[in-house]
Amino acid sequence: MAKGSGSVVTQETIDKRRADLIAWLVASRRGWTENFRDPNRYPELFSAKGSWFDGNGREPENEKDFNVRQKALIESPRGPFWMSSDGIGENIESLKQIGINITRDVFVPDLLEEAEELEKKAPR
């Protein structure tokens, strides 16, 4: 099974909103890193009456399980979402098995490289 997680955006979004995408990557990577420290913590916090989570139909126990299962797919030595060249190749091959034919050019790892640079400069 291919490892790695990503997001899908249009080329237009990459071209016109690159800074927003990088800021989102930084924030999302921080959020996942924090979430993986204790996969049980946030579902309990967010399930409180009146929170944005309240009433969305998802149960805290499901979210805890999801957090644990997602960790192996999202985490990498370079942080959430990072895919090595080999990982990109594995994802391409996995997608071919279900009839989706893509090439390496749909992966944009330089966005993550820019996010990593911003993370180094940004206070925690």
C-alpha cells in the first residue's frame, strides 16, 4: 500500500493562491502533529456541547479510531503529508491499480518544501 497523504487543488489555485496553500500546509501539519501526540484528546474536546463538532453526526470514538489509523498514512520523517520520490511512485502505481492513470507532474512537493522553510521561521 502506498504511504502518504495529500490534498488535491487545481493548477489555478497553485498559481493564484500559492501563499494561502503554503500557510494552510503549515497549519495543517501543525494540527496533525499535535493530534498524533494524543489521538484521544481532541475528539473529547471537540465533542463538547456547543462546539463546531457537536451535531455533525460523528462520534468521538470513531474520531479516535480514525486518528490512530490515519497516523500511519499521514506521518513521515519530514512531517505530515511529505512523500519521497519513491512514495510518489508507489502512489502512482496504486492509483493505476484502480484505473486512475496519473504522472509525477501532478505532485507538487515544492509546496511542502516552502512550507518547511516557513515552519523553521514561524514561532510555535
